[in-house]
Amino acid sequence: MSKKILVLGAGGNVGRPLVKALIARGEVVKAATRSGAAVEGAEGVAFDYADPSTFDAAFADVDRAYVMLPAGYVNITALLLPVVQGLAARGVKIVFQSVFGVDADDSIPYRQVELAVEAAGVPFVILRPNWFADNFHTFWREGIVHGGISLPAGQGKSSFIDARDIAASAAAALTRSDLDGLAFNLTGPEALSYADAAAVLSQMIGRPVAYQAIDDARFIQTLQDHGVPADYAAFLATIFHPVREGWTAPVSDAVTTLTGHPARSLQTYAADHAAHWAA
């Protein structure tokens, strides 16, 4: 039986360090991206969530798979459920990157995918990362470079997690059987407001960064002005509601449990990524 591990979204913030970590462990990896290019020395395979004709080549000869949906999609169940079904039909273990807090309501699309994974009849692990620290150098980079972050987060706090810790947790879940059947809430070591985060970034990059709390309408309009599709802009606005309500503030020790090392702080993340905010 094959021992290859399929990593979906292999070129992303989690996928790339995950591929690298798996190869360092001696695993054979298939790196799935839209282009099919090789990633970190792993075999590349073309994959498109919206095109089931790409599934067979991606799923062939694998016994474990990391399943996640990159940013930019709103049709979560429509894209992910066929992937889960296709992998389960081949007896492939699924490690699913879900979203922090979705287990609170079974009507949430990501929770519906979790339930499908749980019922698929194959080994599985569910990872629920909180807000990515990496958003500060991807989604919010332009604002930070110009001195500010404007988001509809109110004064709510989040236990931001470094994508490298998600990848390390995923590597453990993919290479250990004692974690099968479990779900883990992945967080950083402390809960910070966006004002707190702005202060951390200011200190690390050596110039002021201010946080401004804005309403959903202004946030959506700003995103659309920068070319974000209206449906995805509206979706992003809705996911700040849990932040404002304080639901993203809890802190867990799951990263330590999975990896043996504590989760990176936002200070460590910012110091390691300071070059991204060079003016």
C-alpha cells in the first residue's frame, strides 16, 4: 500500500511549511496546487477543488491527506464535501483544517464538513486554527505599511496562531495514529486585541501602526474598492462577529500537545516577518 501524503493547498502559508516538515520526517509527499508545480522538492500534482476531473490524479497512491480550503471561497460545502467523499472512497486518512469555534453550531458550513469527515468511515483528525497571525503580512499588509489596520473587530481579542505552528500540528496529525478521531483547537499563547497587535507590530517594525475599529459596511466597501468580490467581502465581514463577541479569545495548549513545543507568540511572528512590512 502506498505511503504517500497528499497536501492540498501545498503552496500556501500552511501547505508549504507542512510539505517541508513532512519531507524532513522522511515522508513521500504529493503537493497539490492549481498549477501542479513541485513544492519544496515534493512531487507536484495539479488540483482544482471546482474540477472533479483533477481528483483521480491527486488522490492516486496516497494513504493520508491534508484537506483545507484556501482563502477566497464562500461555497465551502460544495467544494469540500466531494473531496471528503472521494478520499473516503479510497480509504484515505483525512486531516482536515477547519476553523476555530465552528463546533458551536452544526449549521455552520465548516462544521458540516467536519461532520462529514467524522462519518466518512476513515481515520481522521480535525484541526481548528484560530485567526492566523500571518494575516498581518498577507491580507492586512498594505494597511500596516501605511501605518494602520482598519477592521470590524471592535475591541475583541483573538489568540492569533502562527501558520508554522498549524503546519507542525498537521505534520504530527498526519504521521501519528494515536491522534486519530480527535479534534484540536489551535491557538497562540495569548489573546490580543487588534490594538494590542498593532502595538506589537509597531515595536517590531520600528514605526507606528494604529488600529481603527470600523463597521461592516465600511470594511466591505474598502475590500471591494481593492478588487475583492462582493460575496467574499461580505463573508469576511461576518467572520469578525465572533471576534467582537469575544469568542476567539480562548487559549489552548493543543500546539504543545501535538508538537512538543509551545505555540509561537505574536512577538516572535512579527520579528520573523518584519521584512514584509518594509515601507
